[in-house]
Amino acid sequence: MPDLIPTKNIISGLEIYEPHPVPDEFVYPFGPRKHLREYVQALLCRKWMILTCILFFVAAAAVITFNQTPIYEATAKVEIDLQTTSNLPYKDFSQDGYNLYLYQEYLATQIGHITSRSLAREVVLAAGLDLEIPAGVKPDDKPFRLNSLWSWIPGLEESEEEEEHQLTREERIEQEIDIVLGNLDVVPERDSRLAEIKYRSPDPELAANIVNILTREYITYNFESRYDATSRATEFLQNQIVDLKAKLEDSDEALIAYARENNILSLGDNQDVILQTLGEINSNLTAARALRMEKESIYRTMAGAATDKFPQALRTPLMEQLEPKLLADEQELAQMTMQLGPAMPQVKQLEGRVRQAREQLESEKQLAIENAKTEYETALEQERLLSEAFDEQKVLANKVSESSLQYNILRREVETYRQLYDGLLQRIKEAGVAAGLESSNIRVVDAARIPESPSSPKPVRNLILALMLGMMGGVGLAFLLDYMDNTIKTPEDVEEKVGLPSLGLIPSLKSARGRYGRLPSPRKQSNAPAEALIRRGVELASLNAGSSQIAEAYRGLRTALLLSKPGNPPRIIMVTSSKAEEGKTTTVCNTALSLAQDGKKVLVMECDMRCPRIGEIFRANGIGLSEYLTGQVEFDDIIKEVTIPNLFIAHAGTLPPNPAELLDSQRMQDGILAAAEKFDFILIDTPPLMAVADPLIIAPLADGVILVLKGGGISPDILKKSKKSLEMVHARILGVVCNNVDLNSGYYHYYYAQYQGYDSASS
């Protein structure tokens, strides 16, 4: 809740708590919130514009629809199967299964044939449309031009008909072709091989006749194109078979000559033996190379090893026997030498035996090395021989391969020419048979019938569509105008766009009389002077007791003022507006009357000394406020009592040349202070805020300010400027009164419903 700041009026001394002013940009940080009722109000406000749009569209659709020539549409249904176009003796890969893309492409091609000018020309000639008077058409019938937007205008039809009679036959044919193609339509059915051929014409018999002729000519055209293609293919194949036969004979002669030159009878078995032998030699060479490497490794290992470090895997059985015996003799020799000495005969004998064993072991090692060397040299020689045999066999295989390559090329060429020759012979026979068959892949499923009812125009559909378009256009235009309209119209707009409270809504006299106007009740008749005042207009509408809606609205304003601060309401109230003719004087008079009727003693001060009207309304003249401010009379002398009880006025008096200086004087403050001691309420009428500075001079002297807004179209920027101007002089704005509101407008439908409900209940 905003902080409350106490302010004290310098005249009445009344202490009033008002909220801290909030900048306009922070009043609604998330923007104005829209309610569904506001959209309904926008539509109700512009209901006549919406109805006008609807009526315009419906009327235009009705005029266009009922001026159009009835058009009849005839339809035939045909089946279009996929056709094989290959003339070669090979099966098309697409024939193995259904190819959707291929069929769609073929169907589009056939539709192009149906809508071609060449086929349309045949239709025109077959239907007799190229004649001066087409077959089946009466002499007084007008030619149909569906593709013309102005065909229903009689003058244009006659001029076109006169020009047509001057055309040559060829030009007339071209013109009829354009008409046929313009009214023709081919529609393929989804997920099927069927297609509908449609033609539109104002003559139902002619429409059906054109469709049936078109289907017949299309089937004939399709058959003739296939027959021509077959004939051309047969002629082409006959020419090609002569050349192919000559090439086949030449290739046979070349094959025989090459075989004779190279002594080739049959390369099949001979080539297989040579390649098999080459493979076997290669396998043996690989095994010999591996054996040679193994023997070489053994030989080199044995040649470089000592006797005592001879590899265990390469030892001979004799070496296995000698080594343990030599080791035992050497141990025994060492032991006997230590015991007996080297000179003993036993020692000498044992030494000889050890020496003999060593020599035998060394001899055995040399023998093993020689054996390994022999095996290595044998393996090496075997490898060399196999390598030479492999090279020789490879040369022979290469020679045979070269001969067989050229021979096979020539043989395949002969076989190819022979197959082509046989295929061409077979195709020529098939083409000869197919040329005599009258078959087509196009079949008529349903022939065209004479339509019984026209397909267009469709009045109901057109009118419904026009109604919808008119409604959409009217509603869209209404929302667009409402979006671009930023003026203040309702009390909610005042609160949302300006941030000021709304004190009341005053209906206009015209709308109140039109809907709720009543004569005063006989039980509540006022005196004669008051009744005379009632007839002066809306300025004194509050005198109308009872059921007057304007009077009730001002009583509501009175209640809002009295309850603005219960127990201590504002007593000095200034009434102003942003610009002229918004009803501030009317608001002052009726509010004062409402307070006076409530038993309050009320003074109306007219501080608008530029265009005063209070004296005229209450039939008062003589001295006034200007005479008091200039010091000619005292304040009590200018107060005049009117015929209405508890109501007093102080009119402007003589118009001064300097009203702002007079209002901004001490005598003005003294006068308001003196009036505050005698009256319960003081209502001050001032000029518009945006015109002069007089209201800003008086505003600080009042307990509150009422801004009067004429309902139905003031910019919020003007009201914001007025608000800022009053806040600059620290005036307390009580709220805004929406005056002269037209209850017939859609923006006030909600309030009108409330008034209507209350009025109905009270009656």
C-alpha cells in the first residue's frame, strides 16, 4: 500500500491524507490488462460498421452469384495403366514391382497429353465447334466464355460475338481450342489408377458430348501413338539387323584367323594345365626355400660352435656316448694326478685315454658339420632348380594368357553379336504381331452423363462464405480501430491509463431520455420556480426527483464525495476540466443541488471570469465576485440565495480584464475563508486547465479537485498533463467524473444493463 502523506489546507485547515504520487510509468508495470468484456464492448461500439461490412459482402456475393450463367459440369472416369515403352528384348527393371514414382511420372505425362492443344484440336473438329454454328447449338444461342470475367455484361458479349463472325476458320479453331482447354480439368484420384475428366459449359448436353469425345479421341490417340512407335521400331530394327549381321560375320572370320595364326585349337584345357603346373612349381619352390633356410641355419650354427658347447639338438648319438665317458675319465685323471703325481704309469695311461676320447669327439663334430654342409648345399641346389623351372613356366603361362586374352575378346565379341542378332530377330517377330493388335492401356470406367443440376454458381455456399468474410472483415476492422483508438471512454480507462479514481458516470440527457426519461412523480412535485428551472436543461437535472437517471448519477457523485473521508469529507471542492465544453459547470450545479437536497448548506462560487454561466443558469445578475476582488463590496454582499433551499451562489459578476491577478490575491483567500465559516460545502467553478492558469491558482485553496471528462474520446495524454499540472501546485485530486456519456454506445453496455435492471425492478 502506498505511503500516506498528510496535507493541510491553508483555508479550511482540514488535514487530508493522500497517497504519495507515483510516476505514471510505474502505475502499471506490466501494461493494461484486457478483459473479455472490453473486446465485447469494442464490438458493440462498432456493431453498425460490422453489420455494414456483412451486408456489403453478402450483397456483392448475391449480385455476382445471381448474375452468373449456370454452369454444368460433366465428368467421365478413366483408368490409366502403366505402359512399357521398351522395344528391346530385355526386361525393364521397373516391371519387377510397382514403382510409385514411375507411375506418377507416367500419369502426369498422360494428363499433359489429355490437356494438349493437339488433342483439343481433334475434339474441336470432331464436335463441330469450328463451324459457324456448332453442332447441337441453336442459332440464337450465345457462345460460352467461362474464362471471361465480364461475360455476363450484354454489351461486351455482343461485341465479342461480332468480332467472332469476322474470324477465319483457323482463327476460330484456335479460339475454340482455348475455350476447351480453359474449361477442361483432369483430376487423378488418390491411391488409384483412375482419373476424372471434367468439362464445364452452360449447355449440359455439350459438356457431356465434349467429355465423351475427348475420352474417345484420347484412346485413339494413345493407340495410334503406340502403333506408330511399334512401326518405327520395326523399321529401325530391320535396318539394324542388316548391319548387325555383317558385324557378326566379320567377327567370326577374325576369330578363326587368329586361332589359325596362333595354333589355337582349344585354350580351355591347355590353359588350365599350365596354370596348375605353375601353381605346383610355386608351392615346391616355397617349400624348397624354407628347407634351404632351415639347413643353412643348422650349418652355420654347428660351424661356429665349440665341441663342449655344441647345441644339444644337433648332437649325434656317438657324441652323446663319448661326452659322459670323457667327463668321467677327466675327473679320474685329475684325482689320480693329485694322489700319485703326473709321472706315474697309471696317470700316463689315463692321459692317453682322455686324449684319444677328445680326438674322437672332435672328429665326430667335424663329421656332423660336413653332413650339415652337404644337406645345406643340396637344399640350395634344389631351390635353384625349382626357381629356374618356375621362371620358365611363368613365361609359358604369360604367353598362353596373352593368346587367350585376345582370343576370348574375339570370342565374346562373336557371342555378343550373335545374341543381339537373335534378339533383334525375336523383337521383329513380336513387333510384327503387336502392330496388328488394337489394345490400349486406357479404359473408360464411367462415360460422361448429361448433368441434371448446375455445378456453379452455388448461392447458399457463396452467401455463407460472404457472410463469414464480412463478419471476419468487420470484426477485424473493429479490433483494428479499437487498437488504434487510445482515447478514454470508460471509468476503467481513467484508472488504467491515467491512474486516477473514477467518482461517477453521468449519462447524457439524450440517452437518458431515450431509454429512461420519465416525468416527475406527482407525489414529489416541487414548487413552481423549481419546475421552471427543470426546463432549462441538464445543468439543473438533479432537481428532477424520483427516477431521473441523471439525478441518480449526481446523487452517486455526492455519496462518493461524502464517503471520500468518512466523518470529515472535503468541504472546499474545485471543479475543472482539461479543455472547454466538457461539462464542469453542469457538474458544479448538479453536485451543489444534490448536496443541498441532502440538507447541506452549499455555496457555488463562479471563478470562471472569462466565460461565466452560473449567473445565467440561476437567473442572477448584478454585483459578483469580480466586484468583491476589486474591493468595491464585501463578500457577504455578493452571496445570493436562489429559489432552491440551502443553495447559494456567488457568480462572476462583471468580466475583469485581469482575472488571474484577481484570483491570486489575499481577498480571494479571505473570501473563501469567510465562506467556509458559513457554509457546509463550497463548490468552485473554474476555467479549463489547459487554457488558462486560473485553476492552478485556486487549486491549493481547495480541499480537493474534481476533474470533469467528457465521455467518448479524449486523449489520455491531455488528462495526464492536467494531473501533472495539479500535482505541481500540490493539489489533491479527488477523482474524475465521466460526463455526458452516451449510454447507447457499446462501451457503456455494462452500465446500461445495470441501469436497465434497476429501472425494470423499480417499475
